[in-house]
Amino acid sequence: MMNSEAAYNSLKEISFLQEKELEKTLAYVAGNSPFYKRLFEHHGIHPKDICTLGDFKKLPLTTKDDLQRFNTDFLCVERSRIIDYVTTSGTLGEPVMMGLTEKDLKRLAYNEALSLACSGVNSETTIQLMTTMDRRFMAGLAYFLGARELGAGIVRVGSGIPELQWDSILKFEPDYLICVPSFLLKLIEYAGENSIDPAKTSVKAAICIGEPVSSEGLEPNSLAKKIRAKWDIELFSTYASTEMATAFNDCEYHRGGHLHPELILCELLDEEGNEVAEGTVGELTITTLGVEGMPLVRFRTGDMLQIHREPCECGRNTPRLGPVIGRKQQMIKYKGTTLYPPAIYNVLGDFKEIEHFVVELFHSQVGTDEILLKLAIENPSEKLIEDIKDHFRAKLRVRPNVEIVPAHELKKLLYPPMSRKPRYLIDKRN
């Protein structure tokens, strides 16, 4: 099995390694990135002045708005050196281009091999890849390259089409699935309708992308419980983003996604850019290490989560990331309560009667945040709707508005053209 030796080093050794890699990264961006050249000059910063991880916190922060406005200024190489172009998903705005060199693709393969190995994948494993490799999507490419690096078998099926997925499972007998976890419910439904017993198939685990399967406390959430009640397979969480070209996977103890210290630096910051207290939710801020095409320094991802630093039973000494509880721009202030959309999704997951849902956010006439739940329910009743509202009040201290929408109409909102993943949230506030 492939492992990052650095992850098992002492904290002192890990800090020394990261300081050396950071030194290389800062010298590289100062010499090659038009954006960081300007930024460092404007703030009177010379990379040689940054000697320790403590000094590092003096550097200015980079935002998603910077990456949007000055996109190509982040390139550190000639365009002719870029051999693969990907874009962000565009969840919070227009998709942003990221360019990868040959070296970056090798780094991407190494990163994903480490992450997959963390979740138990090895050269004896066969993976069914249930996500797209087209549409400028980095994740599908990363999984493919990582599996190749490990020598694992790969069944490239792509997203959707339960019939084709089951045909491939029964024909090629994969051990692992890589998929959006809510799609597993569709597979379970199809299996029930077509006399397929999931328990008698080869599948023993799924690496879950795009949606969390654990709570803030790192316990299985309602989606995970719903899946495992019908299909008793191991569910591994993973977290990644196009901008950081790095993934964080659960190990066998499911205590958060492990960081690879030679590939990335992580901070958790508050609104003012200060490190949050241990056990507190903050905005993940990353610095990529070893990226050649478009490295990022102190980049605010917009993702709100917790970092867990206590030792893990697997022996790795690196921090672990908990599930994303929401995105900074999607924070909701609702009648004195602060919450994020994933908390709403988790409560909706408690109702088996809900076939599909979309959460719509908008401003009231007086400027306050309002929540509308658009639900597809085959046999809705006033009692069920009241039960849903009461459950929200008990769990989240809010009582949202509810609208019942025909399933075919809701699917159009949920799966817009060219979307790479379900759109559970429509934010009309801006």
C-alpha cells in the first residue's frame, strides 16, 4: 500500500518539512507569478523574510475574487507548458480556469494515490468510477490518475444511469465505488425494483464525493444512515477542491480527512483573518506546495469546517479536516439563528417521503434572510408538512416555508444543463 512517510513523522519533523517546501513555493511565486509579484511588492514583502510558519502568517490573504478577476496572472509558466485545463464548478460564481503542467498532473496522481490508499485502496482493488472525466472536471481525472498510480483496476462508467452502473457492478465486480453518496440511494431503489440484492455483490465500500456523509462530530449523518440501512458498505468521506489540487480522505477510523504535509499547508481563519481557537469552525485557507502551473498562497477557500489535531489511531500525525458545514457566502441569518445549507440537507434526509428537494434562499421585503424548501413528495399531506416544519424547529430552531413541487419540475432545478453535480441550493439573495 502507498503511504506518505511524512504523515507519520513527528510534528517537529512535519513543521521542518513544510517550512522548506514553503520557502521554495514563495521564491517560485515571487519570481514567476504576475499576481504574487505585485502583491508582495505592494506589501513590501520579500520571500527571504519568511523563515518560519509563524512568519508565514504575515503574508496577505488571497481571495476567490482575486482568482476570478486576475485569473491568468496566477500562471507561473508559459501557456505552452499547460497541458490540461480544468475549471472550478462555479457554485458561487463563474467557473475559474486552472492550468496544469506535466509536473502538476504527476503531483495530482501522487496526491490521489495517497488519498485512495488512506481509504484502503491498493493494487488488488477494482474501482468503479461513477463520476465524469469530461466537462473540464478535475476530480474525475484525479481519481483515474490516482488509481493508475496505485495499480488498481478501474471501471470508467461515468455519472448517472443506474441500469448501466448495476450492469458494470455485476459484470466487473468492483470492490469500491467512487460516487456522489445520494446517488447510492438511486442504485438501491433500482436494485429493489429489479431483484438485485446489493448485499450479495462484490462492493464493500464507497468513496463519497461532493456531499458529506458525516456530521460535525464525525458521526454518520442522516444520508449515511439511510444508505447503510439498505446497503451495509463502508462509506469514506473525501474533501477536495479544484483550486488546491489536493484531496483529504478518511482512513479506516473515519476521524476526518487526512492532510498530506508535503502537498499543502492549511489554516483555519475567522472573518478578520486570525487563526480560530481549537475546536472552532473557521474558513479553510490553503497554500499549495509543489504546484508548478498555478500555485496559491494563503488562499481563502470559502469552506467552513473544523480541523482535528489530536492523534489518529492509524498512526498519522497530520491534522484532519472535518466535513464542510457550509460555504462562507452561503451563511444564513434566520430569525436570530446562524446556519449553513448542509445542516438543512441533513434534516431533510430524516424524511423518507421526500423524493427530491431544493433549498431556495431570498431576502424578505425588510431585507432579512428567508428559506423556502421546494419538495417533491409523492403523497403530501398537511400533517407531513407540519411534521417537517416541527422537525426543523426542534433540530435547527427555525421553521422554514415549504412548497410542494412536481418531481419532474424539481429535477430541472436540481440538475441544470452542464451541471457537474446536483444543485441543492438556489441563493437569490444577491
